[in-house]
Amino acid sequence: MNLHALLMKRNKEKSPLMVGLIGAGKFGSMYLAQAKETRGIHVAAIADLAPARAADALKRTGWPDGQGTAVSLPDALAKGATFITDDAPAMIASPGLDVIIDATGSPSAGIAHVLACCRQRKPIIMVNVEADALAGPLLARRAQEAGIVYSLAYGDQPALICELVDWSRACGFRVVAAGKGTKYLPVYHQSTPDTVWQHYGFTEEQVAQGDFNAKMFNSFLDGTKSAIEMAAVANATGLVPPKDGLRFPPCGADDLPRILKPRAAGGLLDEAGQVEVVSSLERDGRPVYRDLRWGVYVVFTTENPYSARCFREYGVVTDDSGRYTSLYRPAHLIGLELGISVASVALRGEPTGSARDFTGDVVATAKKDLLPGDMLDGEGGSTVYGTLLPARRSIAAGYFPIGLAHQVKVIKPIDAGERVKWGDVAYDSHDETVAFRMEMEALFKREWSIETTS
């Protein structure tokens, strides 16, 4: 609650936080729009593979003309301008920056950027939840060993869910379920970039006029993005994934405490303490009443009869027992809220969510029958979608992570709906991203084995 006061102190001292942003896409642009309005923060450098895109983002989000014309980072720091570069590692290595933001969405780039920040002792905020889902548990360990903060990005749903979980636990409640809403029907798992627009209801004219990325939109629709985000939440909070993947039950805001509780208590969950995503559509396509398509939630319970009585007295919506209730947030503002992470990480040294264990994993699942010679086209593509599973089950079965399923050749037949295994594809074990993921799997296998035998 004191972040604004801390920022005002930095502003008064004429010592604003110096931020380095990697990636000037939609999320990065949304952050730039609000960073411009936030005293005590200055975006001193932007790294993007297309520097012109970064310059356009500054212009589009209202920064003054000439903001991105600094010739070097020292020049930007001295003039209060912004240095634009296509060299993210060099930007990370440059002195003068207080915090780095990775908003690239590339697992391989994200892993490389975190490791560079570890070497340079710079805290990093990971908008890049794709990298976090692939290797966040090991990245967080490396950051801890380096003495830096590794943080999820506030404004994105995983960090907001982590905040609700933390609030519930700090109040002494038992967290039963936590997650987000989305638009979901089972048929969406087979959606491809060629069919995605009909599911969204966009016309060809709308697509032609807008800045629409078919694979990105499809990753939200086919369930992959939900699986990735819930893996990040599971790894940061210890809440477990459903045994066989997210179920996406239709559920509105008022039904959260009735539906998202254990089956033994009359709900749909395997057990208490799970992540789950609720659908804004009934299975027949009708809209759910008071849906949470853009929101986040937590369901919690109390064993104390006095606390349950207080729920009733203060008009809290509960299940029939009166012991299960929920809090929710109907919307999230994505990059517009990222400044909370910047201030928390740089001024308090506290992450807004961070992996603490390897609890959830996202595995590639075939959208159609795949034959030897076919190429996997990754998140949001035509060949596979992501399924969230308990990490121990995923690793024991040898399932192949969705974060590596880009331009990888199939070498064994894979039936539609079947989960891809490492042995089904020709991967490059010498690739740095693949090697890092394999290192993480080996590490946790050893630790789980020790737990089992001790």
C-alpha cells in the first residue's frame, strides 16, 4: 500500500527508477503508456529486434518527440531520454538500470535474458509467462542464487491470482481453488490459425483492418495460454493442477464457491487446493450469467463457525454450507498495471509472484493425427495445444513440453488427442533452451527421488 509513497520519494530525490524494457509489442506498449504518467519511474532503454517498432511504440503511447533518439544508454540516463537498441544482452549488461522487463513471449529469449540478469545482478520481471511455464522453477532458483528478484508481471492474470491466494492465506483462510476465466468450448482444442477468427466472430474485413496475430489469438482460444498461465500459478503458490488437465467448467461469479470445491463437499474438484479455469460459455454455447471471462478469482473456506457466521452477517456469497466463499476481480489491465511489479521489485525487493517449486507442467497434445515428417508448430498453431498436468506425472511419463514444440519434427505416429513424448520427436539436445529444460527435469527428478526414499 506504500508503493506510491516510495515512488514519490524517488521522484522528490530526482532519482527515478531506471527501467530496461525488452519487447515493444502490445504488453510493452501498454506499460509504456502508463510509465509515462508515473513519477519516480523512467524507461531508460528499450530493446527490440525491430528498433523501429520500439520508436513507434513510444510515439503511439504519447511520449514526446525525440524520446527514443538517445545515442547510448549513458546519454539516455543523462538526458532523461530513451535509448533504443536491438541488442538485449548488451542492454542488460549496461550499468545504470535498476530493473529489466522481459515482454518478448519467447521461451528461449526469456531463459537467456534471465540468465544474463543473473550474471549482471539485475532483477527481472517476466511478462514472458511462456518461459516461466517452461523453466520458471529453475530460473527462479538461479535468480535466488544470484541474489536477484525474479518476478511474474502484475497486470497479467497469474500475478493477480497469486495476490489473491496470498491475501487469503495471510488472512488465515484455506485456499480451495484459484484461477481465471476464459471463453472455452471443447471444440476449441482443435482450433487452428485458419479457423480461429470464426470462433471469435471476427469478419475478414475486421481482420484485414486490425493488427491481429492469428497464432497468438488461437493460443488463447485452444486452451494453451490458460494451461501456461495456470502452470505459472501452480508453481508460484503450490496449488496443484487437476490430475488430467484443466476442465474449464462453466461458472459465473456467484457460483464459484458452489462449483469450485472438492467433490466430497459437492463440487467438481479432485481435491482442495487446485488451480482451475472457468468458462464464460455453457457447453451448448450459451453465455454464462455474470461470467469471469476477463477476471481472476480465489475460493477459500473457514472451519471456524464464528467466521462462517460473519460471512452471513456481511452478505458474503457462499455455498449452501456457509463455509466456502470467494473473492474475484472481474477484469485485468495487463500492461497498464505492470508498474506495480516495477515498484515492488525495485523498491521493496519483493516479487509479485515467483516460482517456488515445480508443481505444474504444460505438455504438447496433438490436435490431429501426426505422422513422421510432420513439423510441430508450437503454441497457437495447427498441430498441438498445451495441456496442464501435475509436473511429477508429466516428467514420469516423459511428456514433451509445449514450450519446446516449435519447428520440431515428428518421428513416430501420434494420434489426435495423444500427448506428445520426448521420444516422439527429433529434438536437439545441444540447443541451449532444450538443455536448460532437460537440466531442470533432471534436477527435480533427483529431488523427488530423495523425497520418496527418505
